[in-house]
Amino acid sequence: MSFKRLDAEDLVVSADSITATLWSTNVPIQTEFFTSSVQASGTSGNFYINIYQTSSTDPSATTQFNIAYGNKYGSGSLDYTTGVYGKSPTSTIYGQFQNLILGDENTDFNFNGITKTDFYTITFDRQRFKEKLFPGSLNLKLTSGSTTIQLTDNSEDVTSITFTEAGRVFQIVSGSNGSAIASATSATDSIAAGMTISGSYGLFLPDIGTIILNASALDLPTNRGGLALGTVRGSNTNNNNNTRLYSVISQSAYFKINSEETITSDFVFIRARNAEFNYSENPSFISGSQGTVIYDSFINNPQTFVTTIGLYNDTNELLAVAKLSKPLKKDFTKEALIRVKLDF
């Protein structure tokens, strides 16, 4: 076994981005969506509903994402107690995402310059994506009656990325594959003067696997870019708004999005020059306490066969082992360059 100290130029660090479909079905587009009546009617159903790729009674059913509705004032759900007005599951959802994304309980959500106090959320199950969502891969169709809108993030249109407490954030617009249709960036760009502006369709937060949808934009009439979703904001009433978003997702039968993972690799280049690694310390190579070469032919024309590369630290501790696919013949007439790749 022979040793050689690596030089700085022998070490190279590389990072590669790998994308994959997010759904457990391993197909790019999810077309079927199911809920669980048990989960929806339970305590957690007051806060969110889980969406599955098949019937919840199917043993293969796994959560793909969940849908929730948040309202700053607690509207749309029953108060926790009769003596505390406006404190309800919807206010908890709003505050949770407000702290997670904005990091400030006094700041409201801004949809392309328009501030709103309620929203829908689509949060992907953590095991569905590896590291983060892949910007530009979002293609979500929402259908209500005969009207369908297709939403995507605007990652391909922006020249600078905006960051929040939860990482990168992009506006959700009408379009596909990360680009808006024409120059439209909101649901109401072309409405007549004097009508209520609702802002963009929402926010895409790839680093936490979350989509925030602007309830006001979805509530707009169909001739103004909305779906007439009809979000109900009743005080101290259970309005089941979660099911409204689920309905338009289920009717569309089209949800495409990918996950993304950055794989960091260390490349180690092992250089065996012509005068190196031609002799072996294997007992079959030498004899006696003085290390006499057994065969005379190995003195002037030695040959070795490299099979394994070991990487050691300065205290001679073995850190990694690389096996060659087949033995590599080495003598004074040959040089070798072996590349070892370490992924983590």
C-alpha cells in the first residue's frame, strides 16, 4: 500500500441541481384528488383538509398536500370560545403563515402590491419533495363550471428574486411554466377604472413547499379573471372554505409541479505518475525482513494492479474507499488519472 498527499488542485467541489416529479404516483401531472371524510370531520379538519392521490381507504393512499383557509379576523370558522371574538382556526392559520413567511405579526400579505387579509394555502407533504419545489414547474388549473384558469409562478419573468423569512417568493400569475400570459401579472390588470383591485393570484414559496392563493382574486367574476369562488367570510360560522378550493382543483384534474434537490459533489483526482505506485508492499511481492523482491523481473520491470483507492486524513484515518471496476495495470511506462466522486 502506497500513500501520496493530495494537492489543492486535486480537489474540486461541484453542485448539480436534480429535479423530479413531486407526486407519489411518479407521474408529472396529478389528475385525481381525494379527501378523507374521517380527517375532514375530525379536529384537524377545522384547520385543513388532506388531499390524497387515491381513495383514503386504499392502503396505498398517501397525503400529497393539504388545503387550508386563513383569515386575519377569524372569519369563516367557529370561535374557539364564545368569550373570545375572532380567535378561531382560520385566524390561527393566518397567524401561522404570517409568522413563518413575513416574520411580523403586524404585517399583512401583499399580492403584487395589494394587501389582503385572507388567503388559501396549498402545503405539500414534506415527504413529497426532496429539498424544495422547482420554480417554473408549477402548472395548476382551477375549474369552476365552464371556466378554467391556469396558474404558474412568474420565476421566468423576474430579473431579481424577492426573499421573505421563508426564502424565495414569486408571484402566482395566469400562465404556464413560470411565465405569465402576455404581460399579465394579476387577475385584474385589464379591469375598468374604479373597480376593486385584487392583486395577483397568490405567492409561490418553493423553499417551504407552499402556495398561497389570493382568495379575493379567485372570488372575482369569471369575466374579470376569477372563478366566482364565493369565499364566505362569516363571523363565528363554519363556512368550510377549504372545500371550495378543493372543488375547483378536483374539477380541473390538472396539477403539475416538480421538486428540486441540489447534490453537492467532491471530486478528488488521484494522479499516479509513471514513477509512482509501481511496487507493492504485498507479502507476495517481497521476501525477508529487508524487503527483498522475490522475482528478479520485478526489479527492473515491476508491475502492479491498482484495485482500490483509499482517502485518509492527516492522522492516517481511512475516510472513504473507492473501488475500481476492474484492476488497473501500472508500470514505469504508464500514468493514471483516477477521478473519485463523493456525493453528499
